[in-house]
Amino acid sequence: MKKSLQDIRYSVLDLSPIKEGEEATHALRNSLDLAQHAEKWGFNRYWVAEHHSMPGIASSATSVVIGHIAGGTSTIRVGSGGIMLPNHSPLIIAEHFGTLESLYPGRIDLGLGRAPGTDQTTARALRRENMSNGEDFPEQVDELRQYFQPVEQQPVRAIPGEGLHVPIWLLGSSGFSARLAAQLGLPFSFASHFSPDNTLPALDVYRRNFKASEELAKPYAMVGVNIIAADTEEQAQFIATSMQQQFLNLIRGIPSKLKAPVSSMEGLWSPFEKATLMQQLRTTFIGTKETIAEKLQTFIEETQADELIVNAQIYDHEARLRSYELVSELMKK
């Protein structure tokens, strides 16, 4: 059955961007303001992501940021997109999210990834002697899920956590987590916003192998997209250069704070870098509401996504709010 823009849910993925000339304080304040607007505009959930040693991202202490956002909102679901589980003890994550669920009942999501969310040097600093390469991710997920079970005889107990229902999502940019989410009957979120080539194959793996569970009767897939919307095409293209500069610096291995937009990227990137970046950002929609609606409709038909989670790395906070407001208008029937 053909899906329209109004048939799916929309959510926010916030990397809590730290802009040049500002500090994390400003980024976190802006994140809460965006979340409050997103709640008013009808977005379904608001997720923040775990990244480390990244000058332009303020959400490294992801559980703390989730508490900050949930405490300043009242109805929107708040969660992780995601917690990089190999960086942590499953018990600690169960306790953190058990605490969040106890404070904000029925509003907390736990999205899990198996990548480090950083470089190998920082990963070693995070994990110390536990240098997991992600191969034990299924065992970690199983251990984490056990801590939420209402079994008092367990030798190790997550309190808060035990007996609480915190929805667990698996996140991925390849087929590994797609297959695991299918086997466990869990919802799956795919990072199409930076891994577009693997989107359709991973969603196919997830849907073909899905087994119904107590959590979920049928597959539920959320797909990440970058959307930079503005009232004119020219304005949208201009403000999108901040995201392009950020990805360019990541390609070069020099992550930076979010830079102000520029009139043109020509002269900033080489032809090879431009081609690489455009390929990586293929699931990026830039333009007016009307332009984006047309392209987004095609994307939804291709992916059959149940939900879109929207990332928008925009330097000016008011322009970022406006971008999400325009997206929210696409949701309305």
C-alpha cells in the first residue's frame, strides 16, 4: 500500500551542535528549546546521540542530556539515538534508563548501537580493558534486557530498572543490527542520513527475517534523514553549507565545531571530497517545503518507512527551528 507523507510519524535526531564561538552550555540550551518546539509541533520522539571527543557535539553524556530534555518537556518521547553499548556496562545502562523511566514514566526510549561513536584512541579511553569490537553486541543486548526483567532472584539487579518497560530499539548503518533486531522482534532504526547505500538492503534483511515478539507484532522501521528546509531555495542551500563543512571535516579526520554557513563550498573542497560527501549525504533533502515534500514522498515509497527521524545541522538556531517547523507542516493532513 502506498504511503503518503501524512501516513508516517516524524521525530527529531539532535546531535546538540556546538557552534563556533559558543560552548556546550549554548548547545544544550538550544536542544531543550528545540525539543519544546518539537513537542508543540507534534513530533513523536526526540533522540540525542552518543559521540565522544567531538568538538561540535554536546551530547556525550547522553543519559544526562535525555534527563535534561525530558525534564523540560511533558509529552514527547525522549531517548537515545543511540547509546553505544560496547562503551558501557549493560548494568549501568539499565540503571540509567531505569532511573529515567522512573522519573518520566512512559516517555523514555533506549536506542542501542554497536559502534564506538568515536575514534579508536578515545574508544580505548572509554572502555579501558574492555576493547570490544562489537562482535559481542548480541550478548550485551541480551544481558541488558535481562536486567529489565521482574526477576528478584537475579544475583545482580538493576534498581531502578528491574520490572520497568523501557522500549529498546536497535540502531544500525549495515545489516548486522537489522538482522539482530529482526531475530529479537525489536524496532529498528537505520542511519540513512550518513549511510544511504545500505538503507534498502538493511531494511529488506530486517523485514524478511522479522519474528513477532511480546514487544512487537510486526516490523517497525524508522529511517534517519537530513532535512534542511527554509522559506526559499537560496536560503536552504546557504544554511546547508554548515552541515557540508562539518561532514567535510569528518572526512578529513579533523572534527570541528559547527561552522557558520558560506556563500559557496567551491574552493573549500576538492572534486574528490565533493563527490564523496555528496554520496554520503545522498539521503539529504534541502529546499523549500514544497521541494522537500516531493523528494520525501519518493523516499518514503522506496523505503516504506514507518517513521522518519530528522537531523538538521544548522548554524543559526532560529533557522533550525524554522526548518523543523516546515517539516512539521508536512505531517499535517
